[in-house]
Amino acid sequence: MQNLKKKFELWKRQRITRRYLLFAVGYSIVLSTILFGCSKSASQIQQQEQAAASNTNQTQPVKKVVRIVRSKQLTALAVLEKQGTLEKRLESLGYRLEWPEFAAGPQQLEALNAGGLDIASTAESPPIFSQAAGVPLVYLATTSANARSISLLVSVKSPIKTIKDLKGKRIAFQKASIGHYLLLKALEKEGFKLSDVSSVYLPPPDANVAFSQGKVDGWFIWEPFVTRTEQKKIGRVLIDGENLRDTGNFYSTTRQFYQEHPEVIKVFLEELQKAEIWGKNNPKKVAQLLTSLTQIDAPTLEKMHSKYDWDLRPITDKVIAKQQEVADKWYSLQLIPKKVNVRDGFLTPEQYAEITPKEVLAKK
């Protein structure tokens, strides 16, 4: 009887062990199936995500950035930004447009050389100083002089009445700017030299403060600084650029940007010409459009409109010759380190014909 009981206990333990082993094997098979299924699902999800990302990149490509200088003056360039037409055209070509700000022309061309700007808008002298520094820039187009929009300011209480009274006085201006050039022209017209005044090189924001605080006796500057200063009854116009200025402004870029993105330049000049025409024919609308940008009320801007010719002009041999004359003048005064051949920055007539609007070329 005792032996029979032992045999029964042994049989029961063996049955339990077999049952456990069967359960363990079955559980392992199920678990492996689940894990394999999850692994497969994760792999499929990853592939789907990669495919979706690929499709997104194909439908929404990364846009190349084009940076054109922001104008805060009463200009076609300012109109162009506000109207948004250039932005739409460039977007259709796969470009994103940005409008960075700079204090003046020399700062623009520094950024151009450093890759922080693609198209600049300056007076005649900044490109020359830039070329003298070895920057491979390209002149794209020019404008009319708009000479009345640049003025030499003196304090409303200043005893200075004529250019001759400037001798020995402190005159502020941005170095290598139109103010620098016109001060030179005004002094030479009266038989003086730049050395007959004390030149104070200051960018417009700093010059504005210095002039307002009476730290300088005069300030050669452009609009809208002139009108703002007059409205605040801080300064008055001694002379403006009329009968002095014999050059226009220039739009410029780097040689590399011209070679790699001629389609951008072509579209830019086309839309700029449209803005010039619209700006010329709509003084009231221009004033309303640019009030916030210039921080001047619309009625005053409308009056200022007559100071501008609103005219985009082509590059001609006459323009190049005049630019060389200015370059030679700066070199003779030892204000640039070497003699500049400005033609290095100009294109051939055939190249200009490819990027310049036909109606602009016809102005030759």
C-alpha cells in the first residue's frame, strides 16, 4: 500500500512537469509571434514615416533665400517691398525673400562681401570704396540723381549762412557716402578743400544724435532724416544737392550672385521698374503706403514726392566714365588705398541686355 502511494505521487509530479513544459513552450511561441509582429509593425511605420518625409520634401522644397536691402526712404525699392509683387514672383521660382536693414551704403557693401546681403542700393561712392578693398561686385543698374533729397543741415540757431562759413567747423557724415561726396563738391565749388573742415565720420543714427545735441556744426544727410529734423525744429537746410550732384544711385550685387542667379536679378529689375512707374504716377498712394516705414505723415511725404525723379536707368558708357571720374577723385585725395578701374565691376552690353527691362534699355 505504501509503495502504491509513492508511485502515485511520482506519476502526479511527472504529469505536472510535462504540463508546465508544454505551457512554457506554448507561451514562448506566442511571445515570439507577438514580438515579431511588433518588430515588423515598427519597421513598417519607420518606412512609412521616411516615405512621408520624402514626399514632403518633394512637394515642399527648401527655398533659397534672397536678401535685398530694405529702403526706409521715399523710393521705388520701398514701394516694391510694401506691394509684395517681387516676393510672389520669386516664390514661384523657389526663392524666399528677406529685407535686411543697414545704416548706410558702406555697411551694405560690407554685408554684400560677407554674404549677408545679395542686392544693395547705394550712392556712387560706396561701390568704389568697396572695389578698392578688392570686393568683386557687379553694378546692375543706376537711377537719376534725386539731388534735392540730400541736404547739408545746420542748427536752427547756427550763425552759418554760406558754405564759406563752414571753414574749421565740424561736419558729420557717413564716410564714403553721398554726403561725403557732396560736401567735397560743395567745398571745391567755393575754392575750399575737405581739409578746410573737420570731418566727423558717423553713421546716420549716431550723426543724428550728435547733431541734435550740438556736438557737430553741420550734417550732410538724406531724406527722411532731413524732413524729420526740420519738423522737430532742430535743423535747417543750408544747401541741398541740386547743382552739386552729377551721379545717380546704383543697385549692385556680387559677381558670384550674378553668375548663379541671373533669373533673380532679371525679375528684380522688372518689378523695380514697375514700382518706379507706379511711384511716379501715384504720389498720394505712395505717401499713404510708406508712412509707417518712413515715420513721416502722408501729407508731408506727398510734398516730398517732387524731390524724386522716380527713374530706373541703364548702365551706359557715360555712366561708367562718370563713375571712373569719382573713383579717381577719391584716389587723388588718398581716401582709397589704390587706383580703381571701375570697369571691373561692370558687365558687357550684351549681359546687361539679358537682365535689364527693355523700356529701361531704351532710355540710352
